[in-house]
Amino acid sequence: MRDDGPPDPGIPESGSPDGRPGRPGAPAVARAASARLPPSSDPSSNPPSGPSSGPPSDPPPHPSRPAHPAAGRRTLPGIVIGLALALTAVEAVLWAADMGIVDALSGLGAGRWRRVALQYGAFWSGLLQNWQPNYRAQPAAMFATYSMLHSGPAHLAGNLLALAWLGPRVVDRFGAWGFVAIWAVSALAGAATFGALSRSFSPMVGASGALFGLMGALVMVAWRDGGRLARVLAISAGLAVLNLAMLIAEGGILAWQTHLGGYLAGLAMAAAMSPRNDPDCAMRD
């Protein structure tokens, strides 16, 4: 999630798989020859017919607990793949325009597609005050549309990696609809927190607020599965330190307010929902 200063007048630009290989077939076990040894003629070698006085034989091994599917190869759920494709499609079109590939189709010129996308789809704090929107529903629509835009391919790639790790784990615990609910509410909460706390009038874009919501949901699940409060606080503090480091590295253009709002929303959503009783799918694997 990036929050940049203006690259040109009036239109600033911003941005912000424990899969083990399948186990090979078990090797063929060498079997004993079918020929049977003749019984021994020594009576002492024959076991008595009465109760045995020797030590009892070992009990049969207890059947091992079947491994949970999450312990093996984890596949991406369809809802995660669909979301990743949608985010990629939007950035692919804007990147192609930046490279001049689609100029002939639009007549807007290189870079104009992204500027127009920012004008109409980014989150602008000024629209919550007295700015004139480009269309009537923009002040409300931007709470959702900003999360579908990114500042460039690198920004998108980082968020897709996070989605690939977090998404399947959230779907495992809350199902596809639960994943959608956590994603949507976290994105909305991230935008609302940015609008309330940020003093910047530059555009804000990126899916990081929703991704922090997924992380918050998994942290809450880990706590409800028997984790200690100290661990939840430690993870939260670690995320805060990470945001601080990113803020310094990005020169102060990180929308940490969006991350905070999304993370808190994820915690609250997971606390209110009923996850599947399967701790192996949470943050412990």
C-alpha cells in the first residue's frame, strides 16, 4: 500500500506453499519364500498347548492419525485464483498502457490509462470533504475500487505473494464466503481508517488493507485454537515494526493507516465468525 506524492500537476500517483512433492510409491517389499520348513523333531521346540508363560506379544501398532490435507500439498482455492486473476488483469492493462502497447486502441497516450484509473478508482481523502467527484457514486465506490488498483507490477507482485500464502489458510478455516467477507470488510475498514487518520490528499491504492485483514483473521484463529495472548501481541507488534521499517524505506509514502484498519477488521471478523475446527490449517503449519 503506497501513498505517493504527485508525479504531475493535479494527478499524483501512489501505491501503496508447504507443498511437499507427492510421496513416491512405496518400494516393493521382499516376501518370504513359499516353501515351509519341516517341523522340528525336538519336542522342546514345540510350544506347549497350555497358556504361554512367556512375555506377552507386543500389541498391534495403533493406527496413525491420517494426515490432514493441509499438511501435504496445499492447492489454491478457486476464489483465491479468481481474485488473483482479477487483480492481475487490471494491472496488466495499465502496465500495457504505460509501455505504449495499447495506445492505438485508446488514443490517450502512454501513461494516461493509469492516470485516468487513479482519478476514477483510487481512494482520495479530499472526496470526503469538499472535492468535486468525477461521478456521483465515486465517494462511496472508492472504498472498494482502490483495492483493485496498484502502483505498478512490483506492488502487485508483492501482494499476490501474500495472497497466495494467506488466502488458502483463510479459506480452509472460514470457507470461500467467509474469505470474501473478511476480504471485503477489511478493505472497507482500511479505507475508512486511512480517510480518518491520513492528512494526505494523494491517491491511495492497493490490496494491502485486505491482506492485513486476512492476517488478522489468522492471528485470531490461532488464539482461539489455544494460542497464548502473548503470541497474538507479539505478532501484532512484529507487524507494527514491519510497517515502520517499510514506512522509512519508502520515504514516508506507506499507507500504514490502511494496514492498521484492515488488520483490526480481520481480528474482529474472525472473532465474530465460527471457523472450522481444524487448527492444522491456521498459522501453525
